[in-house]
Amino acid sequence: SFTDVARLGALPNPQEEPLLAIFAQSVERLVHASHETVRDRRINEFDQVRINSFIQRPRIWERPIHVDLKPSTYRQYVQVWQRLVCFAWRSTRPEQPIRLRHWLTTAQLAELDRMEDLARPIATPGEVATNHERLDRACLSFSIALLDHPLYGDLFESTVVGFLAVLGVDEERQTFRDPYHYTTYLSALVKMAQMLVIQQAVELARDGD
């Protein structure tokens, strides 16, 4: 049903899904770190222009990435990537009855498993908390791996594309969203992808890779 599919991409309930709530917190920290990176000019303007362009000759997009969003917009945008990570985890559980067409690559599965291993001690009362930095690095690697999904045939093999389809479901009206109400989600996904790519580049440079 529309409801069951839409819930695959919902924000986590901390009481019922503590592991996913920890994933969501990791996403929020990563986006905040990327925002600070751009704001503090730790990435030069040329690179900001490059990350803001999807074509060889940017033309109207020949300007640095804009990250100074309204607080409400910033929160909504972060939530979209949080929902993507939750969707990836929920939709690949063996007990999940809904089978969509996407699949995770070996690299994606490895990073998602690493996230789970690092997050479980945090979610388990009485256990020593895992270093959040290690979890955030795994979450960042997983996010980049999702963007780096090779497509050889069916577009819906990509988890990101599958999630975009789920975002199009209007659970309340039991139908699909119209283009006007859908474009905000697409803009959010693009903006978050850009910011996470920036963060990955900064961390690789810091590590000397």
C-alpha cells in the first residue's frame, strides 16, 4: 500500500528504532560539519562553483554553492538525507515484506554494516559508547557510496532513485505528489549530496588521500 511504502522512508521513532535515530544524528552532525567547512572558507570558491554545477559549462550555475538556508529549510533538507539512510536500512532488512527494485552494492553493504556495528553500543544502555567520529566517517562513506552507485540497466537499481520514488508518495492522500510539491524534496536531496561530497573531499584532503 502507499502507506507501507511511504513509511520505509520516514524519519525514525527513537523509542522503536533507536539504531536509526543514531544514524539520523550522525547525518545531522555531518551536514553541520560541511556547513561549517563552507562558511569558514576551508574550501575555495573555485571548488564551490564546481560542486554546484552538473554540466561541463555551468553558465547560470557558475557561482559558489549556497549553504546559508533558513533554519526551517535547513532542518527539512537534513531530514531528507536522514530519511534516505533510514530507507536504505529498512528496505534491505530480510524481514521486510515490501520488495522494491533497488539493491545495495558490496561497498554500500560494507559501510552500512560498519555503521550498524558502531551504532549498536551507543543504542544499548550500559555499554560503552562508540566514538561518534568513527560512526560519522562510516555514515559519510555510506552516503558517498550511495551516490556512486553504477547503473548498467534499470535506474531503480539505485537506492537513491528508489528513495526518490518513495518521496513521491503522498501517504495522506494515498496517491503520488504533484510536481509542485515534489521539487522541494529533489532540491533537498541535491543540496545534501553536494554538502556531503564537500565534506568527503575535506576529510580526504586532511588524511592526505
